[in-house]
Amino acid sequence: MAKSATIVVKLLSTADTGYFYVAKRNPRKVTEKLTKRKYDPIARKHVEFKETKIK
């Protein structure tokens, strides 16, 4: 069987609340780190989420 083309990454909040989302991305097509602007319920506002490794 072939390996999956997507990897699972953790999107950590830049508001330093510790809140995170889990997303998939294709490292062959998207070579730079993933950043998304999403809602942080702890900070109660939309903030930037940056990609980190899942431990």
C-alpha cells in the first residue's frame, strides 16, 4: 500500500491560550507552514493559528 499524501498538523493559537485545532495538509503541494485565522474560544476572538508538530 502507498503512504498517505497528507500529514496531520496542530494549529496552535498565537494568543498563548494553549487552544489548538488539528488540520491536514499535503506537504508535496504546500511546502510552507500552515497559518489560519480562526476562533479561539478561550480568548473569545479570532486570532492567527500557526502550525506546530503534534507530540
